[in-house]
Amino acid sequence: MLLDSRPIYSGDDNPQLASERRKPKVPVEFSVTAPFSLICFISHPTLSVNQAFMKEWVDHIHQWLQEGKEIYFFVHCPTEERSPQNARHFQQLLKESKVPIPPLPWNLIESPP
């Protein structure tokens, strides 16, 4: 499992202040040594703060998928109502970069929650 908490420590504010569980501030390691990996991305509530980090992940994920690895990317945000928006944005970045991923089921929902 890989953890990326850089976004929440990069904005002008601290989105964890109201969170019951603080996220660790640890360096991210871009290394997958197994046939599959779970990546836990702790996003910032402000989408623009996440942008550079998400683009970096797109490149790594594309490479790992080409190597035949199975990647699960989990998006969380201390401001939980922002998690779906941030996840959708990341999925859109993958799609724009032509990373071969299946469509997400929520893309078939006419009126998303």
C-alpha cells in the first residue's frame, strides 16, 4: 500500500483541523513491488491544490498498468463531501491522458449525488 498525504499539507489551510483522525505526514514512495497495489491519496478539499500531485500519479499509474500491475487508487479527503469530486477529477485526468482504465459505474448515473 502506498500513502500520499502531501496535498493536505500543501494548501494555505489545514483541512485536518476538524478531522477526528489526523493523517500522517510521511514521504511518498513511488514503488510497486507486487503484482497489485492500493494507493491511498489523501486529497485537499481545494481541487487546485491536488492538481500537481494527481498529474504525477497519472504518470506512475500509466507506467505500472503497462507493466501489467493491478492498481487500486483510493481518494479520501478530510472534508469528506469533497472525496467524490476529487475522485471524479482524478478519473478524468486518467481518461484525458489515455490511461487504459474501465469507465466508472457513476458515469452512467444521470444525476450524480
